[in-house]
Amino acid sequence: MCLRRDSISLRFTAAAKVFILFGDPVAHSLSPVMQNAALQAAGIDGLYIPWRVQSAGLPAAFESLRGMENFGGANVTIPHKEQAFALVDTLTKEAAAVGAVNTIVARGGRLLGANTDGQGFLRSLQEEADFLPCGKRVVIFGAGGAARAVSFSLAEAGAVELTIVNRTVERAQSLAEFVDRETGVSAIGLGPDDPHIPARVRDCTLVVNTTSVGLGPSDPPPIDPALLRPGALVYDLIYRPRETALLREAEKRGCRALGGLGMLLYQGALAFALWTGQTPSEEAMRQAVVDVIA
Ligand code: ATR
């Protein structure tokens, strides 16, 4: 069998392992093209498919995995990472600590929930921006599953102060309390119009957008760009479009701006290794993604 998706030719047999991406929406995701490239490069008989599902349908979707003999593994994206945490059978140490799942590994009919977002994010920060969180103040926009992994990994890596800003203030406060309690790092949760935001943004060396604001071509930045301090690093987890309004405005103000391509790649490479026991070709994964968004 052979089919084409974007620039990848897939070869698989009827015995192929099936890998799945759960999300809503999923059409923007480059995980399918990236993971299929990794499967092909490793010579694995498998294919990675998007499965768009609403929250109400997620429990049944996960249940069907338990009886799927050729299930290879899965990823979970917006908005299901926290719900997935509650639906799997067991958890890795990272996923249990973070409270969100972005990777599912098949374990003899049971589902192991893992989280590779935090490690992928930290590696991207270090390798692409030479940024080490130790001793740094950070402002994070969003309080969903991705924000949980980002906040937790920054706190574990030695950040000294986290400000979490979210449209739904209760969610920001609850994540801040969680980080504070679990890591001892000072964290505060604020609503989008809180008067403390300008000072917090001016004082920080890293601003991270974990919200989906920016996925749409006409989405505004999730923050007033005038608040950004020149020299600060602005990281947008969004990788498509490659340059969001936030990153564009940040560059104009003399900030360093980094999109989420590196995090996508590194979290995906870790997920692949968990599913297959093999180290994937990161070069093949990167090339497949770059070919699509170039
Ligand atoms: P993920 O697991 O990928 O983080 P999520 O849990 O759905 O996905 O989180 C998405 C984040 O984007 C949330 O912080 C969400 O804010 P709410 O908690 O208020 O829902 C944020 N978000 C999504 N759409 C938004 C919008 N239009 N404006 C502001 N924030 C938005």
C-alpha cells in the first residue's frame, strides 16, 4: 500500500502498527508528517494518523485503543492533555508530576500515559536559544496541559518566579498553586487584565505562549507587545504559522523570538523512542516538517 500526505510517501502492510494523534482541532498539526517520516526512516511497518475527536468522545476513543491489537502508540494535543491524564491506566513519573499526558504507550492492552513536552521544551530552549532557566523569572500565557508541562519543567530547572496568565483566571491560579506546592518555586496565577501583568512582563527574561492564540492567521498577540523588554526571549509553542504575531512584534521590539518547531521535534523524538524502543532520525523528522512549512 502506498499513499501520499504532504511530501511523505508511506509504505505499510495490513499488519502495520497504527499510531494516532488525538486532538480538536488536529488539521494544523505537523506531527503526522513528522512521525511518518521517522517511521519510514526507521523501516518500521506503521503509520501515524490524526484522529479529530471532541472531549465527550475521548473516553470511548481511548477504550477502543485497549482492544486494538495493532496499536503502536499515540499523542494527545489541544485540548485533551489533562483529560487524557485521567483516562489512561498508569502514568510515568513526569506525567504524574505534571498532571497532563501528551504521549500514550501500549502496555499489553493497558495505556501508559507519558509527558514529553517539558523535556522537549527545555531542550529547545537550550539548543536553539542557549537559554538556561536557572535563576530566571518567566511569564507564561495559558494554563492548559501544555502550560502545565512548561511551568513544571521550568520550575524543576531552577526558574525562580513564574507568572501564569490565563483567560480563565481560576485555571491560572490552580496551576500556580500546583507548581508552588509541588516544586516550592514562587508562582502566581493572573487573569488577562490583571494590573500586575505589565511589571511582571517587564521584569522577566522569558515569555512563553502556550495558548492556541496565534494558530489563526489574523490572531492578535496574547499580550500587548509594548510591554516586552528588549533582549527578553519570547517563545511561542505554536509552530504553524512559523511566525506568529507575537513573534513578529517581539522581534520588532528587540526581543529574541523562537517558535515551537524545536519543541515539536524534541517532544516527538522522545515519544517515538517510548513507542518503539528506537532512537528516531531527528534529521528525517526535521526535514519532513521544514518541507511542509517552508
Ligand atoms: P493544551 O492541552 O494544548 O494546553 P488546553 O488545555 O485546551 O490545550 O489549553 C489551551 C489554552 O489556551 C488555555 O489556557 C486556554 O484558556 P482557557 O483556560 O481560558 O480556556 C487558552 N485559550 C484558548 N483559546 C483562547 C482564546 N481565544 N483567548 C485566550 N486564551 C485562549
